Amino acid sequence: MMDVPSSDSPPVAPVVAMVGAGQLARMTHQAAIALGQNLRVLANASDEPAAQVTPNVVIGSHTNLEDLRRVAAGANALTFDHEHVPTELLEKLVAEGVHVVPPPHALVHAQDKLLMRQRLQALDVAVPRYTSIESRDDLAALDAFAGRADAPLVVKAVRGGYDGRGVRMARDLADARDIARDFLADGVAVLVEERVKLRRELSALVARSPFGQGAAWPVVETVQRDGICVQVIAPAPALPEDTAAVAQRLALRLAAELCVVGVLAVELFETVDGVLVVNELAMRPHNSGHWTMDGSRTSQFEQHLRAVLDYPLGDTDAIVPVTVMANVLGATQPPAMTLDERLHHLFARMPDARVHLYGKAERSGRKVGHINFLGADLADVTKLRGRAELAAHWLSHGQWMDGWDPHGKADHDAPEASPARSGEERRT
Ligand code: ADP
């Protein structure tokens, strides 16, 4: 573990402190290395993904002011790999002179879904119709809302949810009431909102620097399963150019209005009528931007560092017509074959897979890595998505969904079977 540098010996390179040491911090560290910067992370434990790879680790909790002070000491900027730091602690740090980016008054819109919805409405931005339930007394308002909403209901924890945890689809009004009661009993206020009729989900990812520069990546489609993102397609296929431009402008406008510094993800619903509705905001590198590590001129991790240090922002163009990102999720029963061995086999079959693993133990549904595939032709998106799914499933489960057998004679995957198979034969 490092000693926190004293303020009389400033480091030559900038130090960015990041609260949290998950995969986002780990990949931000990769970008910091290239830029000659130091990333210092606040980790709960030394085996967390970023703590494994950087020497600049402060062990402590994001809810402890002393620990936050330790990680922030002497840093040029304090930023985040998650949004769970209580606002009042961040405000104390700001009062003590810590450069917190994004600032707490911006971040709160990524922490509190009710505040976010209220602010977006005030800015005239479309959001799903909702009602807030902060105590059991408010439950009475639910019936009236259900009448107005005229749609199935979704019940959400106002704070603390992620990856679909804290989001419950209600069967009917009585179920919505029960779910809301359960949350309230745990001291969690809820939002009840209409279930939007979705064509698909999109994400508009942008970055903003304190200088006021903004940069937008191409709008992507995100594909969820059980509330967890499983694939991202960049750019979103067949998204009309003007709709994409509207989404990018909206995200840049929100970044400016909310005073965001760093990366901002605006998670959007595209309704069956083609209307864009904002679901969520995240003010940090985001899963919908993992494709940028291989598919864009500037990765979201580098851009976040540039933004929080107020450098000029990088070029956000895609370098290929299409990139597909697939998350590797822990299987219910992790396979007997080690992840490293599965990686070997994956590379033997698919030499072009761009793999990013996070050093996490495999647990059911947990994001343990992602894979990017770059495509030379937008028309190949279906094939690329199929390959990404095969690859991610293989890394998760140790099984090829198409029954491919590296040692068999059947030629299931002709275009890549020949080089891959000879690679396998060399190994065995
Ligand atoms: P989290 O904070 O856990 O990411 P989200 O609010 O993003 O929660 O919801 C997770 C997923 O649940 C969304 O990506 C979407 O698939 C679904 N969902 C959430 N809210 C709605 C809604 N109002 N209508 C339809 N689907 C929804």
C-alpha cells in the first residue's frame, strides 16, 4: 500500500483519486498509464479489480469521511467509479478544498432517481410518467397514479440501485403496492412509474470539461437481459441520423445544465413510436461506453481523465463502421475449466476478439469482463452480434452455444474455423 504523498512534495505527474476500485477504476488506470498520470483508488479490499493493478491504493470505505480525505489528499481531482458516496461527505470535502468532479450538486442527479426526474422535467426533457412514494401515507396516491398511467407499473428504489437491482416490474396495482411497502420497510423511498413500451434502449455518451468543452460519441443501442446489459452495438443500428443528433445534443445539453465534469451517460428508451425518453443518468465511465476502448479514437476512460483534469477532449469518432461489445457475466455454476483456459480457447477460435477481464471472482450474473468485436461493414452487424454472444457465453460457461468442437470435423464456423482450428491443434 502506498503512503499518501505529503502536500510539500507534490508528484510530478497529476494524481487523480477515484472513489471505488471496481472494473471502471481498473480500466481508468490503464488510460492513466498511457497519459503518464497516477490513479489513486479508494478500495474496500486489496483484491478489488483496480487495487490489484495500481500501487496507489487507499483501503477504506466510501462512507467514511476520513478515508475519503486520505484518498483525496494532494490529488488534482477526486472522481468516482460508482455513485454511492453520500452527498454531505462530498460537500465537506469540497469545503475543505478538494476538487470533486463531477461536483456533488451534479452527481446527485445520478444518485437520486427522484431528483433526477424532477430536474429533467424542469428542463422540459421527456421522462416516463412517475409518482414518488416517500412514506406509507403516499401509498394512497398510487391508485390515482395507476389510473392516469394506463400502463403496467415499475417500482424503483430512489437511491442505491444498479444493474437492475432496485427495479421491480409489478404484475398489477396490488403487487406495486406490496413492492413499494417492502422498499419503504427497508427505509428506501420509491418511484413508481409507467412501464414504457420500448422499441429498444439507447445510450448517449458524452464528456464535458470544466472549460466547457463537450464531446459526444456515436449513440449506441444497449441490450438488457434481466435488467443487466448484455450487449452494446455502436452505432445503434438503423437509428435515423436526426434522432441520433437529437440524442447527442440532449446529452451535451444535460451535461452543461447539470454542470457535469467527466463522462456522462444518458440512458434512453426509444419508444415504439420512436420517441426518446430519458431513463437514467450516470456520471462516470459507463458500460455502454466499453466499446470505445477498441472502437473509438478516444476511449471513455481516457476521456474521463482528460475531462476531470481539464485537458482538451479527445476525438470521439468510431474507427470502424460497427463495434459490438458483449459483457461476460458469471455463470450460475462456474465451469470446471479455468477462465484463463477458456480465454485460450476463445483466442484459438476468434483471434480478433478484444478481451477485457476484470480480475473478479466468477459469481452468478456478475460482470467479470467484456469482449469487443470490430466490424468492417454495418451490414454484418447480425453476424458480429452472433459471434459476440458465442464468445461471451463461452467465456462465462465454457460451452459453445453452437456446439462447435475444436477437435471435431464439423465446420460450424467456416470463416474463422480454419485458422482457429490449426491454432487449437498446435496447443493440443
Ligand atoms: P438501474 O439503476 O438498476 O440500472 P434502471 O432504471 O436503468 O435501473 O432499470 C434497469 C432496466 O429495467 C432498464 O434498463 C430497462 O430495461 C428496465 N426498465 C426500467 N425502467 C423501465 C420503465 N419505466 N419502462 C420499461 N422498462 C424499464
